[in-house]
Amino acid sequence: MYWDRQISIVTYSAMIFARANFGRHEEAYELINTMVKSGLTPTLYNFNIILESCQQYGNNHFARRVIIDMYSVFYIKPDVDSWNYLLGCYTSQQKMLNAEKILDWMKTQVDVAKPNVKSYRLLIVQYCRLKCPDQVHRLFTEMIESMEPDIECWSRLVEVLARSKSIPEAFQYIDKMKEKFSIPLKLQHILLSCCRRNNTMLEYTSRFGEVQTKQDPYEL
């Protein structure tokens, strides 16, 4: 009987994953209800499978419903991954006000829902794409007070500053970034293009040396 029960849980999880993987969120969620009716208890993993798929497909309405039901119906507390999937739903659709509200709520938590590097990265990356240097800088500054930003967050900050013609400030962060990471080649190319356009090549050559070609590596 024990092994039958374990196999059933594994089978349900596989079926939930298969449906969620193709964006069939309603069907995947209905399988969780079927699990409960059959006497099985769904796990956080089962819900996060659906939430991750919602992020991939940009289905923020369904993701929000799942989060609410986890609390009120199944009495399962969403973890930081759960909330990050919802954050990802909002940022991918450029619903930044909603994403900011979720992040603000997460910052009030002291347990498994407390924001991590990925939480901030989701907003920073999208604000960079939207060309919002002030928002990126604000989040990066806030982030660095409680955790170590990863190379992606550093890169996006430098990129958005360079593209917004704040070249000296971008290179101030490059100098700090070089103490922690090797500067990605793509970021060097972005800086090169921005410096050429703004006649600030000295900033670039003093860090990365003389450039052998006059052609921009990327069409920006």
C-alpha cells in the first residue's frame, strides 16, 4: 500500500508537469484537485510546476489564483520560488507596478518568502529592457544592502547607465565589478559602442586597452 501511494504521487506529479509544460494550466490544476479527492496531499513542488509554467506563458491571472488557493484552500505556504514565478509573470508582461507591489510584500517577510537575488534580477532585467536607469539603480542599491548581486545584475546596471549616456558612472561600477567578476565580452562590446557614440573612448581604453577595429561588434 505504501509503495502504491508513492507511485501515485509520482504519477500525478508527472501528469501535472506534462500538462503545465504545454501551457494547459487548468488541466494541470484540476489534477491537483483530483489528487486531493483520491486521498493524496499535493506538495509545494506540484504547485510550483504550474507557477513556473505560468511564468513561461505569461499567465499572471492564473498564477495569482494558484497563489491565493495555496493559502486559502490547501494551506500550503508559497516559498520564494512561488513568488518569483508570479513576479516573472508580471515583469514579462511589463506590469512593473504589480511586480513592485509583490516585491514590497516579500520584503516584509522573514521566512521562506523573503526576496532573493532572482527576485531583484527579474525586475532589474526588465527595467533595463525598458531603458529605465533610475529604477535599475534604485533596485541595485537596495539589493546590495542585504545580498550580493550576481553578475547579471551588475551587467544590467552598467548596460543601462552606458546606454543612457551616463558613461562615467557606468565605468565606476565597472571598476567595482572587476573586483568580483570577469567582465563579459558582450558587456565590453556594449560599452565600446556607447563610448564611440559619445566620444568617450578614453574611459574604455583605460580599462580594456586599445581597440583594433573601428567597426562596432553589435548593431545597437
